[in-house]
Amino acid sequence: MSSTADIHPFGLTLYQGMLYWTDWKNQCISRLDLSNGNKKMIITGLKKPMDIHLYDSSVTISGPHPCAINRRLCSDLCLLKPYGGYQCACPTGIFLKPDGRTCDYVMYNKKSSDHFMLFAEANAGEIYKVPLDITDTPCEPLAIRDNISRPVAVDYDSVEGKVYWTDVTLKQIVRSYPNGSDLEVLASHNVTNPDAIAIDWIGRNLYWTDAGTNRIEVSRLDGSFRTSLITANVDLPRAIILDIEARKMYWSDWGFSPKIEKSNMDGTDRTTIVSSGLMWVNSLALDFKKKLLYWCDARLDLIERVDLQGNNRVVVLNLPKYHHHPFGLALYQETLFWTDWSTQSVHKYNITSTTSEVVVYGMSRPMEIHMYDYNTITTGTTNCSHLNGGCSHICLPNPTGHRCFCPEGVRLKPGDQFTCQVGKKQDIAK
């Protein structure tokens, strides 16, 4: 039939000389007799009929089937070959062992655990993992099913192998293993808009921003000894990132005067490094080698960078002309990764070659993104990593030493900069 047939076909199937199709324009299922050209609508009154399939038990293929007979010889998939026989196959990114039958999950798990990307998908209520050293870049949701509704921020602790995330619907900060086991709600009391988190995996502390309570808070990684760190002159704190080696932290503020600030990880030596040409700085990324700070602005749809003193500002990507709308941002080697609401994808851009491509398609609301690379992760010690710096509760480092902190509402003993007062409340409701 030609384009003058006044139809809009979608699904198609053939049966006993009859051609059947679903039709969007006529909202029906039609058939065409291929022997005489007669056309007839057989089901009408539909809204948007999609695919179509016909089944006839009398023409079902029967008899021996190589994959049915030998299905136990393939560890995963058994596929028929065109001229007889079968071939074993594996899921995307996993290779067959030399025996041609067994999928090598040991090698896959090792390679997928060395360098990977995590990102939150808010509408699906999922956290996805993308191994970066695996062929075809498979993207799989983590097996987390509880205490997750609308995740936004995500981070990873390489020491215990646990994933941390914030949920803006449940108003919680949560952690678990990637398989969903050992799940713990770390903070839920007086949590309003937990938009960003950052892990100090050496000092074993957790930092987060909350635009609803207008503060930056910190606790131990298990959520204990929670206390407010930055509360003055902060309006709508958003993104946060740590430079553990330098004992520095950086955060953005969406408030009346949008800005990017930095301080020591104990909150001292606070200074503004960018205070103009900003609107909604959603996410921050650090180039530790070149000492550069990147950010994406979800209002201006720009990705920019400065040095760590706030100088030498450069627009890296002007995304409005490409109809992009970035949300999360991360840096891996010489490549920027960002989540994009307009394209509903995860993109990457090589800073050196200026080439870009889409890494993950088909998302609905991809949110914050986190990269893990065991080769470049900061190791070693800080003043807080040995015996918690002598602190009874929380130890926060700075470039020349550290300071001890107590849970909210508790003070250090008079004349003792290490010990919180006994007999006082030593934790805060999670």
C-alpha cells in the first residue's frame, strides 16, 4: 500500500496470506488479503493500538531443539545458530571463558569494581552502576528496594563498599551495600532537602547540605554524633565536594546571592571563590592534579571551571545551543560526565579532544553522579584517621591539624578540646 492509503500503521504481522496491522490514524486493527487486495477493518474503537502478534497452536514448531537439549551446557544464554547447533552467550559486558560455555563473572566483577560510575534516577527510584572498563558500557540498577523513592545525591565508600544516597521524598540519608543488604537510615529527623552528600572515607565522616534547614551538617558514617557545621550566612546550600588530601571542602549556594564557597573540612578559613554569573549551581567536580574546580549551572545550562583560588574562569561547555539541561557533574581522568534532563541521558565530554558522546540513554530524571577509580582515590592518613584524633566524638581535619566536635547540643569539657561533656546527650535522633 502506498502513502495515499490513508493509514498510519504501527504494528505488523502476517498469517495465512493475510497482512494485519495496527492503525493509529483510524484507531483500529486492519487486515489485507494479499491474494486479492481486499482491505477490512476488523477491530475498531481503539485509542492507540501498538504492536500485534498472532498465535496458532497448529503451526507451533515442535521436535528437538538444540538449546532445549543442551541448555545445561550454557551457564547463561543458549542461542540457535543459522545452520544447526547452538552457541553460548553472556549478558552485555561479560565474556565467555575459553570453554565456550561459562560466563566469566569473576573477571567481570573485578573489572566493574575498579572504575565505575553511579548515578541516581529520581523518577524510577533507582541508583544505577556503569562500569567504565567493560565493553559496551552496561548500565544496571543496584538491587536496592527499600527506603528509596526519589534519590538525588549518591556517593560511595570504598573502605566498606557501601553506597550512600539522599532521598528528597522520604527526607532521609541512607546507606547499604549495592545488593541492598545491611540498609541503614542515617538521618531522617529534621531533614528537609538533602540535596548533596560527600564522604570522608579516611576520617569516616559524612557531610551533607540541606537547603530546607539552611545548613551543612556532618556526622560519623553511621549517622552518629550528628552536628551542624556551617549555619551562618548560608541561604540555600546545594552541591558539596571534599578535597581530603588538602583538607578542604567546597559547596554552592542557590540563595539570594548565588555563590561557591570553600573552607577547611572543619569549617574554618571560609571564603567565597565565585560570586558572580551564577544561578543554580547543582553539582561540583574537582580536578585534583590540575587543581581546578568545575561546576554545572542548571539555570544557565553551562559547565564552567576556575582554579582553586577562584581565578582563571573558563566556560567549558555552553549547553543551551545544544538544547541540554545538566544536573549532575563528575570528572574522570580527562573526561567530564553529566546527567541531562533534556536528553534524559548521561553524557561525557573529553576535555582534551573536545569530543562528546552519550553514555547512557533512556533515563527519565537522572540526578547526581559519582565516579569511583581505585587508582586515583586519596589514601593515607589525616590527623583524624588515627584514634579519631583523640576526639571523643567527631574529628574534623584542617591543613595544619584537626578540631574535635560534639553532637548537636553538647559541648566540649571546659579546658578540654578533645572530650565532650559527660552526662549530656551524646547523639541526635536520626
